[in-house]
Amino acid sequence: MNAAPSLKVADLNAWYGESQALHGMGLEVGRGEVVTLLGRNGAGKTTTLRSIMGLLRRKTGTIRFEGEDIAGRLPEAIARRGIAYCPEERGIFASLTVEENLLLPPVIAEGGMSVDDIYALFPNIAERRTSQGTKLSGGEQQMLAIARILRTGATLLLLDEPTEGLAPVIVQQIGAVIRKLKERGFTVLLVEQNFRFAAKLADRHYVVEHGHVIDTLSASDVAANLERIQNYLKV
Ligand SMILES: Nc1ncnc2c1ncn2[C@@H]1O[C@H](COP(=O)(O)OP(=O)(O)OP(=O)(O)O)[C@@H](O)[C@H]1O
Ligand SMILES: [Mg+2]
């Protein structure tokens, strides 16, 4: 990793009740990098993002963000430090309009994108700004879920399977958005099952199994190791 570390997770264990989901998880994301977590269903990818965001209380280990250990912090405090989470369920409010959804998360720091900038990045969201959340397609909801966290001033974006269940043309659009976010200096930790999509975007990939990292590949390792990666992801 060349960039200064933004996020560094080490020896992370996490539990749902009595059931341990993370077993010594560790990863690093440099400032301005796009890094993916790959792995089969139940590997612990979502749990890793939720732990970073402070949504899992029962855990041990360290989570350093911009040099500070945030492992004991509450989600609100972590959000205020500059981390934003876009969950797999997207969480668009059906009773609110697109613009109301967009304006919902509080601005926590300077440097977030303006509403105009966001609409320029997501022209289809701009067109639907007065539509109810319920009226959006799955792809539009996913775009809005990402758009919504860009205003806040967060610098690290945690994205959980943004392409899941979406048509190839929408997947491409999401790829283009993530590329533009990287150009703007955002740091992205991306959970993906769609490796072909992830491979084109990421600087590095972590393969997760049984709650920890079993392999790390840089973008330049990918071409020579496709079979190995496919084996990791095969059900
Ligand atoms: N709310 C929960 N309560 C109890 N166990 C859970 C809960 N959520 C997840 N788990 C368990 O924790 C482990 C890790 O799950 P996690 O959701 O992090 O996997 P994942 O890698 O995100 O999988 P997927 O690709 O299916 O989203 C699994 O064994 C799962 O069954
Ligand atoms: Mg998951």
C-alpha cells in the first residue's frame, strides 16, 4: 500500500450474541484507495463493515481511522469522524421524496459534495428529485443510497454490495460513479460478490472466509490469479 493509511483494522473479533462472526479480521485501506472485500455468503463481509461503523457492540481488537482507535465509539461519533455506511438494504424512505431522502443525513464535516454536484454525478436521480422513494427502481434506489452519504463530508465510504440484483447497464453506471468518487479523493471499502465488477475498480482485494482474511491481491495480481480467485468465490 502506497497511500497513507486511512483505515487500519487489526485482530478484530465480533459476536452476534454468543455467536462469533469475525475471527481476527484485519485490513488496511489507504487514503484515496478503493479496496474490496470478497468472499462467499456468510464470510463476514457485512459484519466487518458494521463493526467499523460501531453497529456491533460486542467486539475486541482495534479499528484505527485517521490514526485514532474508534473501536469503542458509538455509530454517531464514528459518523462524525468521517465514515459513512451504505448498507445492503439501502434504507430509502418510501414516504419521502428523492430530495428529502438526499437531505436526510446530517452534514458532519466540511468538504462534502453540494446537492448540485451530487445531481451532476447522478443525472437520473436529479430527474426524479420530486418522486416518492417507493417509485424508484432498484438501481435508482441504490444510486440514491450512495448519493445520500456524499453530502455529509465523510471521507471513507463503506459500500455493501451496491450492484446486488441490478441489471448490467446499472452495474456499469455504479462502477462509473465509484471511479469518479475515487477521482474526487474519497476512500472506498467495497463489499462485492461480483468480482468482474470489483476487479475493474479496486486497488486491492481481500478475500474473507470464516471471519478473517485468507488472501490479499493487488490489482496487478488479478490477471495472473483469476482461477485462484474464482475458487475462493465458488459456492
Ligand atoms: N444478525 C445476526 N445474528 C446472528 N448471526 C448473524 C447475524 N448477521 C450475520 N450473522 C452471521 O455472521 C456470519 C457473517 O455474516 P455476514 O452477514 O457478515 O456475512 P457476509 O460475508 O456479509 O455474507 P453475504 O455475502 O451473504 O452478505 C454468518 O455466519 C452469519 O450467519
Ligand atoms: Mg453481507
